[in-house]
Amino acid sequence: MYAESDYVMLSALQHYLFCPRQCALIHLEQIWTENRYTAEGRILHERVDSREREVKSGVRIVRTLHVRSARLGLSGQADVVEFHADGRICPVEYKRGRPKSNRCDEVQLCAQALCLEEMLGKKIDDGALFYGQNKRRRSVAFNDELRRLTEETVAQVHHLFRTGITPKAVYSAKCDQCSLIAACLPKSCTTGRSVRKYLAGMLRGADHEKDAQHALRNDARGLSE
């Protein structure tokens, strides 16, 4: 069991699987900037996060439901949880884009299910991911493999937060779409230059420019005298 002060956010799991450094920058260093992709995701969730409850075709729909797990040390919110008349419970997570090549969205959804299982004392067999780009649901089965991957990811995120060490940057094509690329500087770190050296180089360049301007001003004064 984890103390409540040690809980990590459900979203940290998705961030960690996308990029451990991104996870640390957001959740440890509290760095966040927005680009087109994050803005589109925020707008999508603003539509979903109404906290409304309704019943459609015998299904009770609860939006923005707070969930937590003391066993895993997790807390956050599920976009939508559907309670069916036959007793089936189905969490639904909304994403702005399209299905990803890795399993980060599935892990985030499975973590919501694990929280709900602990809260409600009932096993949840599956959930769904709704992608805004194609406006379709994709069913996700919470099998043993996905549950194991989810719990392993939870343990890795807790370890990252305990150490408090931000991983080094490793550049890849996905970095170009990350809203934190300007703060992360992945290309500078990947080429062996530290952020400190990169900034020092920029400062040296600025000093050289000032010296050149000063020399030009002296030359101009000399010509006018």
C-alpha cells in the first residue's frame, strides 16, 4: 500500500511509455508547454469532462470519474465509465489522434480499470479507446499480458519519481511532435553536447557579437575624428 502523498497520476504512465524524459519533465520538473496536438487534446477533453451522468439504452454513463488505487499508488480520472445493466463495467478513454504503435494508451486505460476493480471489488474484462481522428472506438481486452505490462510501468514510474533524476534525451522522429522539444533539446543532448554547454555556447556567441559591434563603433569614431 502506498501513502497518498506518493500516488502518481494516471497520465504519467502514458507519458512514461511515450518517453521517460517527457514524463520526468512534466511530473518532476513541472515543465509544460502547449502545441497544436496538446491543444486539440485539451479541447477534446473539455467536451468530455462535463461531469454529467446520464442513462442511454439501459447504460448508466458517468463522465470524469475520479479513480484511485492504494495498492498501486495511482490516482486520476477516467474520462467515461459505462455501467451496463448486466453488471459489466467499461471505462472509455478519449484521445485526440489515432491508434499508436506502442501500448501507452492501452496501459493508461488498463490502469483505470485496475483502480476501478479495487474501488468496486469487481473484475473488469475490457474497456475502449475513442480516437478523435477517426471518431471510432477500439475495444481493449484487459488480459494478463496487458495487466502485467501496466503494473510493470507503474513500478517504473514510481522508481523514476523516487530517484528524482530526469533521464537524458535520446532524439527520435517522435520528438518533433512533442510540445516540450524546446525545453528538452533532444538533438543537442544526443550529439553529446549537454544543455549547459549548449547554452554556454550561445552566450559566447552573444559576447562575440557584442565585441564585434563595439569594435565597429570604435572604427567609426576613428574615421569621424
